[in-house]
Amino acid sequence: TDSPIDMTPADTLRLMQTGEVIVIDVREQSEWDHSRIDGEVTHIPISRLQEQAGSVPRNRPIIFQCRVGGRSTMAAQAFRASGFEAYSLDGGLLAWEAQGL
């Protein structure tokens, strides 16, 4: 797909509220334990993403999320290459928090 890979925090929140997307946090366990986005978010550390890819549903777009957007962009690119509709939360958790979400 040629659509932009970055999804803004505001659009991500809107899609989460309507249940239209799956959000996957790819940060490490310690980061997840420290803070996370409220709502329905699945935690799969990026180191385990490949082995767990088969368990990720394909019926909805996926938004990957990390701290600043680097790991989530890599994850989204990899999942797009495998035929998923995947995005990265632009700016990650830092942008999410900066926007008061």
C-alpha cells in the first residue's frame, strides 16, 4: 500500500475509540510496566514480534506503537511487507503524552 505509514496520535485515539484498529505496543517489558496507552492495547515486544505475527488478526488495520516511533516504524514496514495494513504511531508514546492523550 502507498498510504502514509505514520498515524497521528489524534487519529489513533479516534480509531481506537471506534474499535476500528488493533494497537500493538512493541516496547520492552520494563517500558510497558512503567507506562502505557489507556485502552485496548496488545503488548508484543519487538524482539518477539516475528514469532507472534501469526497470532495477529488481519481483519483490522494495525497501529504499532513504541516510545518515539523508530521501532514501531520498523514493525509497520515489516508487517506491510507481509500483507498487513499497518501503521506507526507518529512520535510514539512521547507524542501521545505531549498531546495530553
